[in-house]
Amino acid sequence: MHAKRLLIALALTTMVTMPRVASAETLLTPFAGVTFGGSGQSTGTFGAGFAWMGAGIFGVEFEAAYTPSFFDTADFDFVDSDNVVTVMGNLILGIPAGGTDGPGVRPYGTIGFGLLRTNVTSVGDAFDNVSNSDFGMNVGGGLMGFFNDHVGLRGDIRYFRALTDPEEDFEFDVDFGDLDFWRGTMGVVFRF
């Protein structure tokens, strides 16, 4: 009987004092913000990100954003509309202060690659619609702050740049393209 109590006490002590295994998280973040600098004018943007964080520190993210009226075309009466769409896959490195449950903050850095698509349409038939799809990259960082287990806010700033092949010579060369801009966003982050 004495040995049984000792084993139960030892088992309970072990369970209470063992470090908790960090669990994986899924994060969904609808966001809105502005683009500025570089090739475009300061204008609104919106989108969403879907991320998976393994053990709270390393993660991957898929995000897409739409920016209407990206180019400064106010002086061109023949331009009807223009926009930029970004679709990126990113790696995330973030350190959760306060753990991966409940309230806490997580500063993070991110880098990724994907698609930058520009589109300009004309009024009537002034010119053919111009669409261009380039490979692109982004780098940035931000801060997530959680109020509880499932809801928080996320602020993010990123730099986007098109990547092009400078010479059409059937060789794989990569150089920075002309399209570049910054994007700052805020969003509600849902943690599952």
C-alpha cells in the first residue's frame, strides 16, 4: 500500500513538472492595409493569410492580396482600372512569448516567393488590356498578439519585388525586376 502511494505521488509529480510539449498551430488572418513606395502609389490593399506553425517557432504560410488602383494613372483618361495581385508562399520564424496557448505575443520574420500579377484595362478599346505575371519575392516581419487561445491581432510590414529573367537565352538567370513596393497591414488572427 505504501509503495502504491509512492508510485502515484511520483507519477503525479512527473506529469506536473514535465515540460509541456508545444503543439502545432493553424493561423488564419484576414487583413487590410496600404501599399507604398516603389513602383506604385499609396493605396489600399486587402487579403488573407493561412499559416501553420510547428511547435510555435517555425512555420509556413500561404497568403494572397489584392491591391486596386496600384499605379498612378489619374493623368491618363484612357485607363479604366489597374491592380496588383500577390500570391506568396512564405517561411516564418517567430518566437512565442507567453507560449502557444492563451494570451501572448509573437514577433516574427518572414521570407517567401510566389506570383506578382499586374493588370491594366483601358476605357473602351484605347489599347489592349495589359496583364503581366512575374515571379516575385517578399521579406518582412511583424507582431502577433493574442487575447486568448483563439483570437488576436497581427501587424505586418513586407517588401515585395518582382524577379525576372534579364535575357531570354534559354538559361535560368534571375534578376530583380522593375516592380517593387512596400505593404503594411493589420488583421485579426484566428488560432486553431
